[in-house]
Amino acid sequence: MKQLLFSILLLLTNIIYSQIYFSGHSAIEYNDILQPGLSIKNLNNSFVTSGRISVYNDKNYRLDFGVRSSTFVEGPNHTYIQSWNKSPLDFYTDFEKRMSLDSMGRFTITGDDLLQDTIVRIRTRLNHVVDQVGLSVIINPFGASNKWGIGGDFEGGWIGLNGHSNTGIGISGKSYSGTGVYGMSNAEIGVDGKSSDSIGVRGISTNYHGVVGHARKEQKAGVYGDNENALGWGVLGRSVAVAGVRGESGGGAGVYGLSNNGYGIQGKSTLFHGVSGATDNPTKFDFKADGAGMDYGAGSSRRWKSNIVNIANPLEKISLLRGVRYDWDIEHGGGRHDIGFIAEEIGEVLPEIVIYEDNGIDAIAMDYTKISALIVEAFNELKKNYDLKFQEQEAEINSLKVILTKWSERF
């Protein structure tokens, strides 16, 4: 009897809604009260696995969604949507596929090409004082090929990855072995950072490069920093071991700095190079300054110095030095011919201007400019000796003049 009443009710429902629902469509309706229209319960308390709805298509198991209990391999009480047969999960709005998650874990979002705003938005409410990240990408690299946490690829020829901040940091990259921030461009700027209050681009690395920028187009910038504050920096590089800022170029400038008020390029290092420039072309300069002006300045003032004494025995010290011609090796000088000094020999006479390896024996570099202080003192000593000799000769000549005068008076 109950089965007959249910069949009659189902028939009446199909007649009433035949103009609304398609054939084969099942509908569950309920009044606007706090009760579910459909409940799925698993009452087998001995073997509780899940409450689930499964969808089949073409006699194949396609989609499963529900809640799994503590027997689920990933842990207790998971709400899930799962596709089968390696088919992707596709999400449509208005008959357009907007999101897709494939069986390899790749998530793709496709926006309308007529959209004038950001295609993908990730919004989170930040209410705590601890560091919070809007987008976090974690990848565990294996193998020798390059792996990227975030890769920005834009085929239109402009910006692959753009970071903008009104008060904080535009782009911040930290690395413990590779590159903090890496930018490459075939047309314009590898990394472009602008900030109205703080840091445009910031890269921190404990072992490799904080920021690396490559530009393959002539007269373009690998790393470009723009600061409108007269007391700020376009690009600021700090290093406790190697180079604060390092630029390599196959044609133009390795590092190019322009300033209307402060420093075009300023580098500070507690151990090695604040700013390092190198060229493999023997007809070019590691550093080149165009135009008239003070091309190089090292900090110097009487106010900051004590125990000031003249260099003793400058002529003797110069006599111990030798200028030499030599050929560089391939790694450090590209095999080019050059003239200069041997740093280890200079260190025996002027140890203050030579930097050594940790063994204290092998030299790393020397400051050629400070030899000028020894040359100045040597010149001063030569002049002093010359003046003394001249005075002695003048006195001797005057003495001879007196003798000649007396001799002429006798005759």
C-alpha cells in the first residue's frame, strides 16, 4: 500500500513539474525552515567510513563528494570532492570553464580576456600581529634542473611578476642556497621595483644571490631601481661576505647608477666587495666614469683620524717595489696582458693596502690608489734632499766667490 501511494505521489509530481524539470531530473524541495532538504547518514556504527554522494557517467565512476571519518588515510573528518579515472575537476560559471584541477595537482584559472581588472584575486583577512602571507608557494626541488617557487610568465612582452606596495615591500625574496629574487626579460626590465615609502625590491640570501636581474636587450636594465626620495637609494645592496651589488654585462654596463642628488651607486661590505665590476674585454674598464666631475671619492677627514705620522723611509720602501708586465690567467683576467704589481710583494712593504686569504699568505686584492701616498712622501724626501744639497752647493759657491774676490784684489 505504501509503495502504491509513493508511486501515485511521484506521478503527480512529474505531471505538476513536467514543464519545469527535464526528463530524468530529480528534485528535492522543502519549505524555508532550518531543516535540510536531503540528508545522507551512515548508521553502521561498527564500520563508519563516510557519508557520500557518488556520480556515474557512461557506467564509469566519475565523481565522489562527502565527509570521511577517522578511517580516512589523511586523517579524521575530511570534507572532500574527488574525481576518478584521472579526470580533472573543472569548475564552470555561465557555461565557461574558469578553474581546473588536473590529476597532477596543477591548478589553472582562466579569466575573461575582456576583463579590465585583476584576473586572479586571493583575499585574506589579516588581523594578527604575526607575519602573514597572502600567497605562499612551497616546492621541494629534486634533481639538477631549475625549480621555482613562483614563476611569472607573460608572453605579451611586459611584466612577468609585478609587486606593488603602498607602505611595505613590493617584492621580498629570501633564499638559503639559490636566488632570493630572479628576473629575466628579453625586452624590457628583469626586475623593476618601486616603493613610495619603503623598499621596491628586496632580496636576502645566506649563500647565493639576493637579487639577480638579466636583460637581453640593448640599453635595458637587468635590475632597475627608482627612488624619488632625495635621501634614499635606487638600488641598495648589502653583503657580509661577497658582493653587495654585482653586475655582469656582455655589452653595456654591468651596474649603472644615476642620481641627481646623492650616490649613483653606493656599496658597503664588511668583508669583501661593496660594489664589484669586471670585464673580460682588455680594451674596456671594470669601472668607467663619463663626463667631468669628481669621478671617485673615498671617505677622508682629519676629524676621523688619529696617530697621524708621515711614512718613514719612503725612498727605501719604493726601492723595494717593482713594476711588472704579466699575463692574467683565464679565470681572473681572461688571459689578457697587463702591467702592475704583485700584491704579495707590495704586502711586504705596505701591508695596509693588501687583502689576504684566511691563510694570511695568498693575496686577494690590493688598493693601487694608496701607493700614491708612498709616492708623494718619496717625492717630498727627494725634494728635501735636493733642497739640502742645493743649499750646500750654494754655500760652497758663495764661499768660492769670496775666495776669488780676495784673490783678485791682491792682483
